[in-house]
Amino acid sequence: MTKSFNLNKKIFLIFFQFSIFFYHSSSVYALNQKFEFGICELNSNCESCIEKFKFSFFTDFKERRVIAIGFDKGGKAIWREYDSCQMENSDNWRCTGFHGDYVSRGGIITLEKNSKTIYELRKLEICNF
């Protein structure tokens, strides 16, 4: 890894920590396990992926919101906020995102296709790692 990538990663993580601390002092954020998924070529056994992502999810049950932070396969830092999630509690929720529905059942996160995903038309599939 290059020095500039490591510096960018450190700056991103510091920014994230301060943002969480100052954003909403009355909310409690719960860290769920890390999650990795890919958008891969259909029938490739998830070996040939055009995109791969690694996220950590933070839930804000009071606000019905989930924050995903992580990196894409090129190392680009990603911060996504999902509002109006369906939430039973911090370990059981569903949020609709760009790639599909992020679903946590008992704290185990998966990505599921939804009515807006068109991966089959592009000969792609969702792979949860």
C-alpha cells in the first residue's frame, strides 16, 4: 500500500470517530460485525467480481438509521447513511440501499436483491462473503 492511501485511511477513520462522537449524543450506536459483499459475474462461484465492498455497520435504533463505513475494492473510503430502515432492534433490521437490501438477522448482515436490482439482466449476482 502506498503512504498516501494509508494517510487517507487514517484521516477517514479519525473523521468517522469524531463524527459519531459529536453527531447525536443522545443516540446509542451499536457496532455490528463487519460485512463483505461483491457484485460478481453470474455462475462464477463468486470468483469473478466487478465490485467488492467491505463495510462496518453502525445502527441508531432511536432514529431508525444505519451507517455503513468501509472501502471498495480499490481502497476508496465509503460512508453511507440509510434512513427510514425497518428496525426491530439493533440486531434485526432491513435497509434499502443502492445494491439491494442490507438485512441484519441476529447481527449477521447479508445483502439481498430487491425489486430494483437488475443484476440478472446484466448477468451479475450478489455474493455475500
